[in-house]
Amino acid sequence: MSITSVQKVDPLVAELMQLHPVEGETVLFCAEAKFSCESFWGDKELTGLCFATNYRFSLVAKEQELLYTTNPYRNIRSVFPEDEFTFQYRLCDDENWFDLSKDSICIVTFADDNLLDSAFEHVAQPRYELHSEQVEGKFPGIFEQMYRGDYTGALEQLQRLKRADPLSGMVDLWIAKALEVSGRSAEAVSHVAKGAWKAIFFHPQTFFAEYLWYPWHSGTLRLLPALADVDEDRWEVQRYLLHAIHAKTQDQLERFVKNSCLAFKSYIQQKEAFEPCWFHFASHCLEYVYPSTKSYIQEVLLLIVERYENLFEEGDAARHLMRGFFLDIFKESYDYISWLQTLQTMDEEAQLKYKISLAQENFAELLSCQSVKPELQYPESYELDEFLGYSKFKNEYDSQLLSIRDTAFKTIGAARTSGITSPAVKQGLYQLTRSEFAKKLEILSEETLGFIVTLLIVEEHMAYGRKEQAMMVIQRWKRKNVHFFGLMTEPYYQHAVVIVQAYEAWTLGDLLQLSDALDKLPNRAPFCWMHELLQKQILTLETSRSAYNNEEEVLEGMLQASQLTDVFAQSALLDLSMRNKAKEFHLLLQEQIQEANSLQRERENAGTLADMAGERVKFSDKSWFSKVKAWFTGRKEQEHHHESDVVQPLKKIKIAIAGESSAGKTTLLNAMFRTNLFFVTQEEATGVPTEIRYGKQMRVEVWDKAGHIRNTLDTEPSWFEADGTTLLEQHLNVISTFLMQHTKVGSPALEWVERVVVYAPLEKLPPQVILVDTPGFNSDSRRTVITEAEMKVCHMCMYIMDARNALKGKEIGTLELIREEAGKTFILLNKMDLVIGDDELDCDGGDAADETVARVRRDLAAYFRLPDVVVYPISSMPKQQLSAEAHRYADHLHEVIEAIFKESEHQQLDLAIDASAKIAIEVHQGINQTFIQAAEQHEQEIRRMEKAIPQDFTIYADQVQGLIRQNVAMHRSEFVDTMIKELNDAFQGAADSMMSWLQSVTSAGTLKNEVQGQATQLLQNALTRIDNARQRELERMGKRTSEEAAAFLQEIYSNLPFPTTFDTKAFLRAMSTEQMTSSAGLQTELNNINYGNGLNGGSVAGAIVGTFLLGPIGTIIGGFLGQLLGGKSLGDVKQEVYNTYINTIHQTWDQVADICDQDLSEERTASFMNNLSKAVQQQLEQCKIIVRREIETKENSLDEQVSELIRMQLSGHQLRRVMERLRQWRMVRRARLG
């Protein structure tokens, strides 16, 4: 404080500051207080003023003279609160900085706890930010140790500095950094958490630049300030920081980034000058740029740029560089190589050029990668920015890491230039996956090298056919590094999801997924090499997916499918329904194969199959296909059987009748069977599918969504005309009304109706055929969904198009779905009679009918890439209602229907393959879904366990040490209170008994002869009672302290995410032999008291006490009594004896109280506390072993389960490929639609 401003403060403060002036000093805090310091004022407590300036902290009082202590902050070693009104601080001088025994301890007490908080803050904050010369002098040696990799030695040095300078924020930072770079990240976080209140309140810059980005774990939360205790208005920055840390422990990435950015924005708005932590915060933010966090980070970086610009002259290169760096990084489609080159102007590390080479895909340059370890450069000062700029030990200054990085680059280069199976790649991958390198290779995942090396390992496994191992590598890497997915500042991580999908698809042989993933991956640097590699795999997969060439290969495929489904049926990893589905499919395949191989005689004509050129091929009676076909057609039909969602191969053949509304489906059905059963009004009623089956008597069934018949309508023969298929008009209305009630769009019954089944005596309908009249595709969305679902369970399809509007809507897309799902499709161009002579149709001047058919065939062939497509032009109107020119279309209808039904009989193998393929695909999808769900469940279990287990056991050791000290301190006051009561009761009882005895004495002889024994016995009884109580209380305290330590351990064990037990009884039994204090019994303790050699009237009390402790001293008592009886009455002598006895009790009370007070001193409880701490530490070590073993067991179990799931997944994809080849074989043979 300047001399001119002294008059503005309290006169007492001004007087002191005039005695010790400091230029530019300003008083920041001043309050009344009581204080003491034995080194300065003995045991005197002074009342005066406590004040803090920007330079020092002082205590001043005035009695006859000015009494004070004034100390620069650098000489305050430590400060901590004792209770809500008192704190103490230790003073040291520069010469004895490392000798704590010469410190002076000052104790300050305020009347108000708010004053305490303010005073404490004004002392602790400037001291936390101050770096003492004594500590800084040790840093160069510590730097050198860390540079050499001697982290243990460096930590020992730092811990010594911590003991000497517990308030130094820089020492805290170095300890945390040394722990972090030596691979003890969890301990680093624990260390930060222990002193987090200092950093977070006094110097939040350290959090923005360093601590915030550590791997915080849930075990540290109890050490942080409670959010409820942090005032929102005063400590806004601190509250946001605490919210961010809580979010990080819970893996809530977006919440972490959001609160970090809010804290930084609040902080930066309070600052007028640029601080280095701004840039460090921005740099760390770039490691968290995900789509969900981008906006928060961008806002902060723009704010930094805005504030940064104001500090430099126009045209300043540094300003433009920072602006370009921050802004360019957030372009949606940034140029990665350009970004790296911008980064290179800011960081001249030699390794960067190799990263640029990788991005540019100059793999030849990577082969010559050679890092040079930079020379050690000590920082000029030890400020935060200098420290952070220097201490990149983890990446830049560790020679082994540089070697690993070189090996990684060279291996990548060799893989791309010489091939994945080259010796250089094999040697490189061997080195990178060795146990001593594997952990450090994970560090390189931060710059995606670890990711690329992982992809190389997968590539190598695939090169040697090790699909399961390749998939396991992918799964393990995903589990550990999923937090990198989507990171926008690293292109490989930005597209990691797609890259992993591509490699998984390659491993599984999933051509569609691989092609889809590769389409999503940008075809530019640095992904060009990946595109080239995966395109080769696509070609390989396309070749392997080619159709079977002959029936022997088809049989082999069916056998393979059967073996695979047997594996699925027995897998415990699949749920019961999926196992049953697989089992059913397996049995069906087995039955087909057994029947086909066992039948010796078959009908001569096995049917015909259309090959890819449309020619007819006949098979001999020993053809495997004829056997399968004969077996299928010979199976017993099951009437009234309701089909499930999954088609059971060839029990019934479902033929869907589909098309857009008003295409003429209902009219077509009537024309097909020359009946009136199907009425035109049904077009508006088909809100559900209608199945048409052969039955000797007409019956209508309404099925609900639970698979039960809910309603029926039976007919009588009298309802029909003589032909047996035409309903009489009055009965037709009955059926029409019944159907409309259940199927008309808008009917309430549609809430539960699933389908309608109509059994009718239709002679032309084969018994094995089920016709399914579906709702129109272009009707409302609900009906369209119903129709699409039906396509998936039908074997064949008759697709009806209105010839006038054919392919002019969404029919192409509908046909694609039908062709894929329904198998063989017949395209019927209905209403051709209305096309003839229609000049409004686009016919290129030709015949309208012929041109319409030609156009549809041409368009379909082009879309489906087929040489030709068969289209059937028909008319469903009665022939007598048509013109002569249109008669041919009515004839076509019956020819087509006959061909379709014959196809259903003769194409049994095709239909079997279709049906089997559908089930196979569903089984595959179920397996794939099971794998995804199980993998996610296992990963969640591992993450839950990793979050729940203690990450750092040292944090618990420190906590239990504090708990023990706290409990001893708490129990000490209870012990003292108990012993004071025992002393009062025991000695009062002795005094009362002595009085009663004296009152009973009637002669001097009796008094003379018995007083010594009586006094001794009464005092002995009192002391025995006290000692018993003392031992009992000490034992109780030891037991309670041990029990509280045991409870702490039990809590740790009970919070573990797996079943385990802590043997509390065994722990307490072991501690029961430990004594709470090293104090001896009272007699021994009193024996050690020196009473002096001279005994006179003034030392009688000592003599009496000594009588029962040191043996009888009868002469002293006798002589004394002799003197007393000389000329005094017996009553006077008894009073003198009683008074003397009471004095003796008082003196003994003081001596015993002193002994009890020392019982729980630090010195006497040290042995108990050390032994208890060792016992707790042993339990923590045991817990650590249990946790480590459990993690290994869980991970091994997870690996085994994932490995089994991978085998299932690989088999599922193999089954799908087999069935796809079977379907392709069928589709190639009939290469046309229709």
C-alpha cells in the first residue's frame, strides 16, 4: 500500500504499514479477530485486526505497545480451517524452508463464519498462485528425471516439495502430470480431486488448460466441492466446471462439452487480457468436435478469435493464423491436407510431415520415416503455459513412443506398397502388438495411427482366412474406442462408423452392406487406398455369389444350409423362438434331402423348368429335382390351416393377386372361375387380405390378429345355381353383407380382423393353391403395408395392371418389391379391350394394344436389366360383351390361369428354394439382431462395471486415513468427557467415604493406627475404578474406530458391480489385539511421576499418594499425626486430615486427568493408527486383486461370448449367401418376369 493511502484504512493497520511500507500495496480485507502464536506471544491470546493486502497477510493488536506479525505470502507455508470460525496458518522463513519443525503456527478466530471464509480466501488464493524460489530451484532436476523416463524418482522429489509447499498449485500440476504421463491416469485424477477446491476456486485456468480433460472417474466425485455448496451467482464458472466433471464421469459427452464451454465463456468475459489458457482450452476442444458438440465449441472459438483480434495490430500474422485455424476447422467439408499444412505452421514437430504423407497417401515416403528425438529445452519460467508447452512427454519426448510411431508409419507404408502379406508388414505388426508396445500403441489412437494399424491387423487376418479373429479385433477396438467415433477433427474418426461397418461387412462377406458402406465413405484423401482395397473385396464377393451351375451344386448348398441351421438350433446364445425357428427349418431341409436321396422310383416326367434362355429342359426319372418335386406334391394337405407369418415350404402354395386399386382384381377372379362369388363392390372392402381356397362347400371364415377364427358364415347347396359355382342373387347379398361388415374400409371390425378365408367349390383351383386377394397398392398407407407384408409370405404373384395406365405411377417400385419377395411373378395387362383403338394413348402411331404391350415389356426389361419380359395381355370381361377384336384377350386369361396353376405344380423346387430362402433370411436376421443386442448388452455390462469399480485405490487409502484421524479426534472429546465424569464420581466417592470413616473414629489411637491404610485403600479403590473405566473406554474407542474403518471397507466392497464379500468379523478379530494407546495402567503412569525428595507439611499430599504406590511410609504419617495431636482436639486433627486428603485427591485428579489427556495423543495412538492403516491397506490391495481378477474374468467371458456370437454371425451370413445363390440359380433359370 502506498504511504499516501494509509489514512484510508483503520489507524491500527495504517500504523503497522507505516512501520513496514511496501510501494503499491492495497488493503483487500480487514476484520476484527482473536489470534495467538506461541512463537511470538507465548500462550497469550490477543484481540486486534487481521488484514490482507496484495502483498502480505498481517495480525496486529495494541496493548502497551504494538504487537503484530506481518508476512509476505511467500512465507506462508500452509493454511487450513480448524472449525467454522477458526483457521491456522504456518509461517516459515527462507533459510529454513524445508525444515517444518521451525515453523510458527498462528491461530485466528473470527466472530462470523463469513469473515473466516473471506480471510481464508485472501490468504489461500495468492499463495496458491505463488511459486517459491526454493521450489522452482528443484524443477530442472525434476525435468531431467521425467525426460529420462524416471517418473518414480520425479514423483518422489515432487512429493517432498508438496510436503514443504502444500499450497503450491504448480507442484500439484507437476505431480498430476507426472502421474498422467507415467500411465497412472486414475491416480492423477485422484490427486487433482484432493486439491480440486484450491484449483477450481483460486485458479480455474489449470482446469481449462489441463485438469478438465483428464479421465475423471466416479470415485473422485466425493472429493469435489458439493454443487449445493457452490453459490450460483458468485461462483458461476466453478458450478459449470463441476457440472462438466460430473458429466464426464457419466460419459455424457455433449453435456460435458456444453458445460465446459459455458464455464469458459463465463470466465473469458471476466478477463480483459489474453491468457495462455485460452489457447490451451481451444486446442483441447478440437479433440471433442462431434456433430452434437460442434456448435458449442464453434461459439467459444469464435469468441476467442474476437477477443484475440483486439490484442494485435491490423495485419498481424499470428491473429490471421489463429482465425484461419479455428474457422477452417469447422467447414463441413474441409480439406484435410490443407488443415494439416495450416497446423504445420503452428507446430514444427518432424512427425507432422508423415501425417501429411499419410493423408496425401504418399506411402513410399512413410517407408523412410525416422524421428529425431528433440533436444531438451528447459522453459525460461514455470508459468502454466510454459509448463504445458514443454511437458508433452506422453507423445513427443518418449523415445519408445517415437519408435512405435515410426514403426506404425513404416508398416502402413509397406502394407500399401508391398502388400499386407509382405515380410515388412508381418514384422511391423508383430512389433506393434507385442505386450510392451500394445499399451503405448493405444496412446497413438488419439492421432488415429492406432486405428489404422488395427485395420491392418484385420486385413492381415482376412488375407489368411482368419475371419473370426478379424471380427474379434474389430469388436475389441470398437469397445475401447467408441468415444472417438464422429470426431470431426480426425477424418478417420469422423467416418469411423462407416469404416468399421465396411470392414465388418468384408469380414462377414456381406456384399450389400460393404457396397453401402463404401458408397458413404468419401472417395478422396485420405480414403483412396481404402476404396481401392475394398473395391477388390466387392469384386471377390460378387464372384463368390454367382449362381450354382447344376443340381449337384444345389444339393451341396442345401446340405450346407442344413448343417448351419443345426448349429443355430443348438446355440444357447439365441432365444428360444429363434432356436425353434432354426430347428424347424433344419428339419424341413433334412427331410427334403433324405426324401430326395432315398426315393428310387418316380414318375417318368419330372416336369419342366425354364432355364435362363427360356428353353424347356427335361429331367430323367432319377433327377434329384424330380424326387424333391414328387415328395412335395405328395405331402398330405392340411385343410383349414392358417398360415403363420413365416411360410412353411410347400404345404400350400400361396399366389398373391396384387395391383393398384381399380386394376380389375375382383372382376378377374370372377372371370377366372366363371362365378359371381367375387363382387365388384369388394374393391372398396378389401381392407384386409382375402384368401381363396378350394372347398367342397362354400364357407367364409374371419380370422383375428391372434390367429383364431372369430366369425364364420356357412352356405347351403341350395344357395347355388345348377353349375354349383354361381350364387343365387338373394344369397349373394347375404355373403356380401357379411364380408362388408368385417372388411369394408372404416369398419370397426378392422381393429381386430387379420384376414378373411373363403372356401369355395372352384373346380379349376388346385387343392394346394391359395389365392390371396390383396388391398390395392395405391390405396391408403395402412392397406399398402398389409399388401407388402403379404408379398413376403407368398410364393408367386399375379400382378394386375390397368393397361390404360400401365407403369405410369409407382408400379415399377411395387414390382421390384414383389419380384424380390414373392418369387415368380406373372404380369397381367388387364382391360386390354379398352385399349384397342384408343387414339389418346401414346402409341407412336401404331396399334394401341400392341404398342402398349411392347412399351410395358420394353420398360420393364430396361429397369430390371433383363433381355426380355413376358407380359400377358388379357381382358376379364365376359367374352360375349367384347368386340371380336378383343376376344383373344379373353382367351388369353384362361390360358394364363392354366399356365400359372401348372407352374405351381411343376415348379416345386423353385418354390421350395424361395420359401427356404425366406426362412433362411429371417433366421439370419434374427441371428444378426441377437448378435447386435448381445454385443451391446455385453459392452454396457463392461462399461457399467468399469464405471462402478474403483479406478484408483490410493484415493480410498487417503480417505480412510482421514477417516481414522477424524474418528480419533471425535472420540477423544467423548473419552475426555467420560473420564472427567468417572474422575469426579470416583474421587467424590473416596472423599465421602473418608469423611464417613473419620466421623466414625472416636480415639486418637484409632486415627493414628488406621488413617494411612484407610486413605490408601480409598484412594486405591478410586484409582482402580478410574483405571477400569479408562481401559474400557480405550478398548471401546479402538473397537469403534476399527468398526468404522471396516464399515468403510464394506461400503467399497458392496459398491462393486459383482458379488463379493468382505469378512468384517475377521478384520475386527485381527484388530481386537491392537491397543488404542501405548499408555500403561494408572499405577505405572503414576509411578513415573517424580514427587521430590523433601517431605514436609506442604508435601503431605504427595506423600499420601506415594504411600500406596511406593510402599508404606508410616513414620511420615506417624510423625505428622504426632505433631497434630500436640495441643489440638481430635476433631481438629480429623478436619486437618480430611483437608489434607482432599488436597491429595485434587492433586491426584489433576495427575490422572493429565494421563487421560495424553492417552489419545498423536504419539501414543501412532502405533494403533499405523497398524489399522496397514490392515486397511492390505484389504484395499486384496480388493484391488479381486477387481483385477473379476475384470479379467469378465473380459475373458465377454471375449468368449463375442467369439461365439461372431461364429454365429459368420454362419448366419454364410447361410444367407447359400440361400441367395440358390435363389439366384432359380432366378437365372427363369430370367424373365412371367
